[in-house]
Amino acid sequence: MMHFIDIMESGKSPYKMATIIPGVVIDCSFGILENGNYNVSMTIQPEQYKQGIDLDYFSCRPFALTTQDGMRIFVHNHKYVRGNHGLNTDAPFQCNVEVKSFKADADDSVWKQSRQRAYIKYDSKAFNAYSSGLMFDYTTGSEDRGFYNAVPLKIAETELLFYHEQLEKDIGCFIIWPKKEIDFEKFQSMVNAIITAYGLLNGFYMLDTIYYFTVKTVAGKSTNSFYYENFKAAIQSGNPILDSGNYADVPENERKLTSAQFNELVNLFFKDQDFHRSGYLLIEAGSLGNTAKAAIGAVALETITKRIFEKTAQDKIITDSSLISGIKHNMKKVLKERKASLTEEQLRLLTVKIDSMNYVPNSNKLIVPFDQLGISLSDEEVECIKSRNSFLHGNLPQNKSTGMTDQELLGVMANRLIMLSAMLLLRSVGYEGRVIDRGITEVIKWRMVMQGQKVYGGNSLRPIAGPDQVEDKE
């Protein structure tokens, strides 16, 4: 498969372009650009231009490419990105058409209940897959040399293998391989869940370009096809949630997810779109400045706590309907007795307050899920959670003699909103280890730099069960 991809990307194979204009067939080349899009390069004759082959054609109509050995590529007009051609159309002129996606078929049935795989290339200089927050426990190598690169997964009764390979010096590839036949739409949702779960742990959202391959067998006859898309959505924040380094007093299973826990996280994202979107927001927030990070962290926290609260806690303070009805009746009776001393508006507002008094306040709803999952919060963390509205409006909460500057406080609180949100997700899938307290880590290291001290590696690690820290790294 990778050899086939290399040939595709090289642009060395000659193609012929077929259009919906009768009799118009054009010799062309087709290869990948540095930005991940593919480029169709051709020479257009004046008579072809007059028949309608110009840039407007490619933005409005589909076209197909074929090779001598029978390979076909179909490109929809909505996958057209941009193009250019010469000004003199009275003579043969060069034309380039850039597209972000294409398929090798025009038949969706090829992608129904078929054997499929996904290949995602990445820059191994920017991200080292062997140093991640996931404990891979299988090897695809012929020998067990202690370097593991694969984990088995089971999503909605579908067994898959998720692994990575080094292709060239600076190019790696993640591969997702279902064991049995599957529909493409379902497989694509699984791939997205895996990418987001892995990205949350490592601060690396790998989805830039992706190749899907399918083999459909009917009555003993096999049909092959492939699909390519350049999403340009990769994020390398450099701010993982978990620490893949080596610590003298913190074992690996307290800093990384096991394959079983990762499987649970993937299933959580696959089954619940609110959790999935929140996971992506946390990855994206890691690449932003502290003001934007705090706002996005607040949104993610509210979404995650709301979903957990719905599943684990009562929405009402008093569940006994008779008891709460009696309390409300007595309070309204007092209001009635004081009616003469109140304006109509005051009476209305107080009545509304009494009617809604049994619902848990929003601020409490953000705290309850931590209690439900057995996560103890420090006073500073509780204050951070309660300050979410300030961040959503672009404001910094009042600095109450924290001993930090306003910018240090913003960094700590912004990073903790991300950390606390991620903790809820990780705790939900059984992880009981430690996460990086990035805000405190950055303050400590920056102050050491300012004081001319030697800055050691490692991070302040926050155990999910309680707010103590570990700082020293081997």
C-alpha cells in the first residue's frame, strides 16, 4: 500500500483526463504538492478552451483521470481548490488544477461491507510516536525487541489494529486496520474517534492527509478502490496531557494510558459526540494563547461536566416532590402576606426564584462530577472552575493575593481548565494516574530562568485522585 502511495505522490505516471464534454481528452500529470493537495498539470489547446475547458469548468464540473494500466481517479468539482493558466488562449497554454480530494471509483457500494484500511502520514521529526501517553503493547515487527508500536481495539463490536510504522527517515505513518468487513461511514467515525483520543493524550492531532483503501469481494470477484483527502487539520501543540518521560518515583502506568483504558476512551468518543467535540477542543486549546485557551477550556469543561452530571447526579436538590412542594407553598404564602409591601415586578421575580429553587446551581453542576468520579479538588482549582464566566467574556478573575502576576495567574488558570477537563475524561475510562499541571510547571520554570537557576526536565504532575505534585525527573 505504501509503495502504491509513493508512486501516486511522485507524479511520474502519465494520465489522460476525461471530461463531460464529448471528445475532449487531455494528456496530463498528477502528483502531490507540499501543502498536501494534488495538482493536475496539462496543456490545453485553443479549440479545447473554446469548448469550455477553463478554470470555471473544474470548479463547476467533475473530471476523471485514467492510466494505461487501468487505474481511474474521479474528482468532484467541490474538491477543487484553485488553479491557474496562461493568458494567451489563442495558442496551447499550460494549466494547473489543484484538488484536495479524489476517489478511484464512482460507486459507493464498493465501500459497503468491505475490507478497509486507513493510512495517515506524519512528520516524525515533529512527533515521536514511541514517546507518547499510550502504552503500545504489541509489535508488528518480526522480532520482539522491546519497541512496541501497536494496540488492538474493539469499537462497537468491531476489532481493529491501531499501529505506527517508520517509512523513511523523517516520515512515519499511522495505520488503522479493521479485522472484518465494515461500512465506510462507520469506519470513518471510528478513525476520527481514535485520532481524537490519541491527540488528547499527546497534544498531536494527526489528521492532515489520509488515504483510505477498500477491497470488496462479491461472488469471488474482488474490486479495489481508494479515497484521499487533505484535511489540513493537523495540530502539534507540544502540550500533551500525559507525560511520556522517565521519572524516578512515578512508574509508567501512572503516566500513560494502558491499551484497555485507551480503548475505553476511543469508545467514549465514538458513542458520544459531545465528549468527542470536547476532546478536540482541548487539543486545539493547547496550541493557543492563554486568553483563548481559557475561554475554550471553559466551554469544554461545561460540556463535559454537563454530560457527566446528566449520567451520574440528580438535577434537583430535593427529590421528594411532596417535601419540596410544601416548602414552595409556604414560601409563596409568606410572599402573599407581604404583597402590599412589594411592587408587581418584585413579586414576579421572587416567585420565579421560588419556583426554580430546587434546581442545582450551574456552579455546583461543574463541581459535582468531580465528586462523582472521586476527584478531590484544591481550593485553587475550585476557584478556577468558578471563574469560567470571566474567561468566557475575555476577563481575568480578580488576583486575590496569589503571589503571582496577572499573566502568571492567567497561564495557571487557563492550563488548569484544560487539565481538569481532561481529568474528567480520563477518570471516566478508569485512568488513575497523573496528568501534567502545565500552568504551575511553566511558572516554576520561568522563575528559575529569571533567577539564573538550572532548569531541569520534567513537569509538575497532578494525581487525578488528589492535588499533590511531583516535580523531579531523571
